[in-house]
Amino acid sequence: MNADFWKQRTCLVTGASAGLGFAIAEALADRGARVALVARHRESLHRAASVLQASGAEVAPVAADVTREEDVQRLADAVRARWGGLDMLCNCAGRSTRSDILSATPEDFRQLLEVNLVGAVHTTRALAGDLLHRRGSLVNVGSLACRVAPRYMGAYPASKFALAAYTQQVRLELGPQGLHVLLVCPGPIRREQAPEAARYADSGRPVPDSAQRPGGGAKVRALDPQRLARQILAACERRRSELIVPRHARLLFVLAQASPALGDWLLRRFTSG
């Protein structure tokens, strides 16, 4: 990783108040970037910004709901007014669910598409011109569920497949104009808060207990968010198109494309439920 690459670059991270979003913002700030932190909840957002500001980082918290076009336009205007442009946009805001597929309602699909796809569409449309001007990076944080759809994940895989398709279209159309576009497909990410199994316990949806674990019970080790953040920044420096973590999941994707029956067998074998 180039120690000076991010110095004085302007970056915007959505979903930045906690989890991977905060880890990415922290990694950028540690490397001298100016970072706009974006999240819906003002209190947790300002608490996250205070942590980074205490270490001398130049950060700006902007409370906004990225599913609302007027909020996104306001945050774009705020970044331009403060720093004049943008070098990196990281769409990390997102939400997951647990449900068997027949219990997932059309409204469930609409809600997750709004958060996991439409929010990224809003921010990309509002800020693509700034990124193109500086030959910057667009980072869309997806999931292993961008490529495969395990059981009991409800509407989540469909929303992440849609994000992957959108990311590819942006890369094909705007890449030749200088925009770097990166799709991140991580496995389950370790959380410091309450145990993962408790996150979906009150969903009221009939899913096995094992499916409530990270990644729907995927039999892989939970990823360290700080390490993943460093991998994402390194991928931006190299202008890579895709980052899949863990790397061996790529083989599953290839096999699932070559043989759906084999792909289904592997998913059953390596996920719980």
C-alpha cells in the first residue's frame, strides 16, 4: 500500500457510523484523507466523527438518508462547499434480513432494494461528475450474496445481485472516461456489538437458528473489518474491478455459473440451515 496515496484526498463514506463503514473511514483518516462520514442517525454519526477528530483527522459528519434524493443532494453540496470536489465515494450503507423465501413479502424486497441499491444509485448520480473530474474511485460494498443466493436470506441476495449489476454497468460506461469502479464482495464481517445471532431473533420469520448467524450460517470465519478496510483501500490504489474476500469464494462463483446444480449443492454444504 502506498503510504502517501490518500493524503489530502477527499472521500465520502456512507454507513460510516459503525461497522465496516467506520473502519473504512478510519483507515482513510489514518492515511491523511479528508473524510465525509454519512449515516442516518445523527447521534451515532457525531460520536464516530468525534473518535476520528480526537486523533487529528479532518472529518465532517453529514447526517443523511441516502434513499432520499434531497438528502443526497444536500450532502453532495456540503462536500463541494467544504472541499471543492471528491476523489472517492464508498457506498457502504446497507441492511440485511433473514426470512424463508415465501415469507419475504414484496414490501421486504422494496425496502432492501431501496437501501442496498437505490441509495447507491442516488449517491453515484449526484457525485459521478466530481469523481470523473478527478479520475476518482467509486466503491460499492456488496456481499458474497452479490453472486450466490443462500437459503433463508430473504430479499437480501436479490438486492445485492442488483447492486452488482448496477456496478458493472457503471464500470462499462464510465470506466473509459476515467472512473475507477470497485465492487467489494465480502463474507460475514465481525461485529463488536451484541452477538450476531440476536440481530434477527425478533424478526418473526420462520428460519433455523443456524441461519441467523453471520452470512446465513456460512461456514467461513468472520472477517476483521479493519483488515478488510485496508484491503479495500489497496484495491482502490491498484484500480481493481472486484475484491472478493475470502478469495476462495471466487471458485464457488465460477462453479455455480458453470453448473447450477453443483452450485446449489455447494451452498447447501457450506451454509447452515
